[in-house]
Amino acid sequence: MRKLILRAILPIFFVQPCIPPVHAEFTLPPFQYTAFCAKYPSDCKSQPPSGMGLELRKIQLVNTAVNAQITPSERTRDTWELYPREGDCGDYAVSKRHLLLSLGGKSSQLLLAEVLNRKSGEHHLILIVLYEGGAFALDNLYEYVLPLDEAVRQYQLLRVASPDNPNIWRTSLPLP
């Protein structure tokens, strides 16, 4: 399995364009995301935008349920897991996304985002939910769903999955 992952990602590191890109908005996803997709490929499929199929109440319930189900752990791993007993922010975020996908959410509206905590300087993973003209952040550090503008005051966005394809990551969030 590891050889398969390495064969898939090594060419990315060794192929350099002759001319630097004019627009540096696209970036590589985190390694943990690549490993996660190798283990859970159905969670990484692109789905076209359509009706959300989710109510804000369900989004809040998913955030609360997953936060309660996983015990926080500081251990670092090279992979993110769905619903582990103990986990880090990546485990929380992918578990919330997986559950929302199973409840009718679309990959185009459920975006994993790597952020930097403005106070501590720590890297962190959250789930951004695009919802009826707005956006919310689901974060294991908060029991409630944060409006995206509140999350942006606390975190600097480093990279986020693209709404067009969850396997393509960007350095900014293109909101409609």
C-alpha cells in the first residue's frame, strides 16, 4: 500500500515546471489527505453541486456527535481515520465530512481546510460547509458550528479542498 502511494505522489515532487506559474492559487493537498483517499476512495470522489440536502440542525448535530465520540489526542500519525476512539483534528474533520456525505451532503459543499491558529501558530484541520449562500466551520475545538467569518478571525487559511474537486487544493476559498 505504501509503495502504491509513493508511486502516485513521488512524480509530483520531481516534475518541476520550466516556467513558474503566474497564479499560485493551486497547491498540493496534505499528505494525510492523499493517504486517507487511498484507504477511503469513496470519500474523495467529486460530486457536482446541487441542493445541499442538509439542514443546519443536522450539521450542528454532526459536529456535536463527532466531537463527543472521539477523545482528543496529541499523537501525530501519517493518516486520518474515520471515527477512531482517540484522534486529532484531522480525524474529527474527515469523520464529520464522511457523516455529512452519508446524510446527503455533496463534496462540493464539504471542504476540508488546513488552517493556522493565529494565536498559537499551530496547524489545524477544520471542515468548511458551504450552505445556502453562507459558510460554516466545523471544528473539534468548538461545540457549536462557527460562521466562517468568525473562524477566519481565529485562523489563517493555508489550503482548502476545491469545491470543484476535493482532490485539488487551493490557497484560497473561492466563494460564489
